[in-house]
Amino acid sequence: MLSVAQAARRVCTTVSTIRSWIVNGRAIALERPRNSYRLPGWQFESAMWEAIPQLAAALDTNQGWALLGFLESPCGALNGRTPRQAIEQGDLRRVLQAGLAESY
């Protein structure tokens, strides 16, 4: 888990850009006391970064805990893989289908 400043350094951007991504649901962030955040570092990998907005739309949420919970929970529709594992293995389409089923 990264702080906002660490995330900004990792992707060579500014803290304000990371905060904007958090507010707009572009980045998964878990809120902590005193308005601070922790961000999963793996979301900045190419496959995940491209998948997050699509997944947020499929689940109809940009809440960090909801997205993280979905991504890290084994799913029968994905043969027991977590959605994160499936996305990393190139199976975004099935993850989105599972997300749509989950949101109903």
C-alpha cells in the first residue's frame, strides 16, 4: 500500500493529480483517519490501470473498499481466481461480466 506521495512518485506525477484521480474514481484509495489515503500499488500496472475505470462502471461504484473487496475476493465465475488475478492473466472481459452479475 502506498501513500499519496509514494503513488505520485511511482507514476511520475503530482500529489494533486493523485488526489484528483481519487476524487474522480480513477484510482482505488482507502481512506484513513485525518483525510489520508492508502493506494494499492498494483493498480498502477498497465493491465489493472486500464481495467479500473471499466470495473468501477460495471460495479457502479468508485468506493475504494468496495472495489478492493471485489478485486481480492475469489469468484466462482472465474474458476476460483480473484478478479485481480484474472485481469492480470488477461481475462478482463470475464471479470466485467462477473462484476455486472455482482452489481445486481
